[in-house]
Amino acid sequence: MSVLDEYIANEYVKDKLEKAGDEHFSCRSAEESIIRRMLKDQGTAVDVSGLLTGKDFSSMDYGRIFNAMQNVVDNNGGVDIITVEEAL
């Protein structure tokens, strides 16, 4: 069981993450799932922002969005579509 299991409900995405292990991998649906979950739940945004960085995303766009979310969390803001857009 990985740390991100509780944040990712999609079994396909979980399977991809587990199979990837520590190797470099690219799973756009996993990256999208993380971003969506962070937008839906502030607690998840706080938890995940301490586990990942924008460089962990193979998609530069998702990496930028994640960094913006991390910036909002670091400044004690609430992560939502408006605050993230402003941080971008």
C-alpha cells in the first residue's frame, strides 16, 4: 500500500502507480487524478503538496498547476480553481 492510495480512488491509476515503483513513469491519468483530488479536498492538497513537487509530473502543464497549488498551500490559502488560477 502506497502513501497516495487513500487519495486515488481509481483502481487503474493505483495499479499504474504500484507497478511503476521508484522508476520513472508517465501516467497522465494518475497526474490528472492527483490534481483533481487536490482541488476537491483541502486536506488532500495539504498532504500531497508535502509529498510531491511539480518536477514529479511528466506533464509540464500539470507540473505548473501543481506548483501553483503548492504555492497556495504554502501561503496558507485555500486551494480552489480561483486561487490556483491567480497563482499561475
